Amino acid sequence: MGDPNTGEIYEGVLRKESDVALTEAEAVALGDLSTADRIQRLKATVADEKRAVISDMPQQEFNPQPDLRTLEGAKSFLDYHKPDDEQLRAHHEVNLRFQELLQHVWLEIPSGPGKTVFIRDLNRARMSANSAIANHGA
């Protein structure tokens, strides 16, 4: 292991976050570079390593979250999103859990406007949970 800033070679464990795995020759070569060139080379190495890790990952469908800072993102957020099988299962599970919660507290809350507010807020929370599922966490 080596310190890319000094070219110093370590044996054993990493000593700080900026440490990277280097051979002695790589550490000496980096030590001969200017700081700017050293940083550029290390950034390129890290980018190459990230690309290698990503290419080894199984490819999944990418469903980006809507960007609510834009009008198009906000429109997408408010639009209907037909659920896939996994989202349909999650919607069903969320709905069951909210119904169970309602059953557990129904008799504990006295009848009146407060109970009505609770039911409406519970429904809003359920709809927010289902919206988060449909919008991939947004």
C-alpha cells in the first residue's frame, strides 16, 4: 500500500482514506509527478475501478426518480404509474398493513371529528407510501 501524495510505501493495512493499493514502482512513479498530475491519474484509476465494478453488476431496468424541481418531473410524479408485479405486491402489502393498523386502534379512538381526521391522515399516509413505491422512492 502506498500514499499517493508522498510515494511512501506502507506494509499492512490502510492508514487513512486517501490510501490506495500501489506497487512500489507505482508509488515511485506517482511521487515523481506534480500534485495536479498525481490527482488526475488517481481520479482516472478510481473511475476505471468504478466502471469495472458496474460492468460486473447484473443489468437491471433503471427507473429514475422524477426530478420534482422541474415541471416535467412534477407532472411525471402526479401521473399514473402502472405498477409492475413487484410494485403491485408492495402496494398490496402496504394497504394490508394500514388496514391492520386501523383495526388495532379503531376501538381505542372515541367517535368524533378527531377520529375522522385520524382516518383521513392514515389514508394520506397510505397513499404517500404507495406513491413512493410508484415513483421509485421519490
